[in-house]
Amino acid sequence: MAETGIWFFIAGLLISVIFGFISGTASAISLIVLMILGVIVGILNISEKEAHRFLIASLALLLASSINIKTIPVLGISLQSTLNNIVFFIAPAALVVAVKEVFYLASKR
């Protein structure tokens, strides 16, 4: 099962990079696909042991995406688009992991 999750993760990253560098922006359908892949990755890939590290890394990624890197010559717009696409992919995974953690903490005695 974990091996399947790895392929979903790789697919999400590839889609993010391809749409970021080739087309500049992803279509609504590809963003929905990225979000669905993110949910799947959050369910399949992230164990309870990895949850804290994943959530911290996700938070760092979300904060990094707020920086305006469009001003970098030549690659700035493509890098910003790619980073935005990765956020569309990782944010749903982080949401799933955070909800799993809340349920775990609430059920722990």
C-alpha cells in the first residue's frame, strides 16, 4: 500500500512541475487532480510517526510559497507557478494528516 502512495506522490510532484514550467498555470481540472492526489498521499503515505515532521515541512512550504519569486529574471514566473501547484498538492495532504492527528490526540487517554 505504501508503494502505491509513493507513486501518487511522484505523480503529484510531476504534474506540479510540468504545469508550472510548461504552461505557467494549471487548469482548474489539473488543480482538482492535484488536490485529490494530495488527499490520497495524506491518507496512504504519512504514518503517525511521520505526522509531526510532515506538518512542519508543509507549514514551511506554505510559508515559502508566500514569497514573491516572480521578480527573479527568466525563471521567476515558472518557479512561482510550480510552487503554487505544489502547494495545491501538499495542502490537502497536510489537512488530512492534521485531521488524523486531531482524532488521534482526542481519542488518546
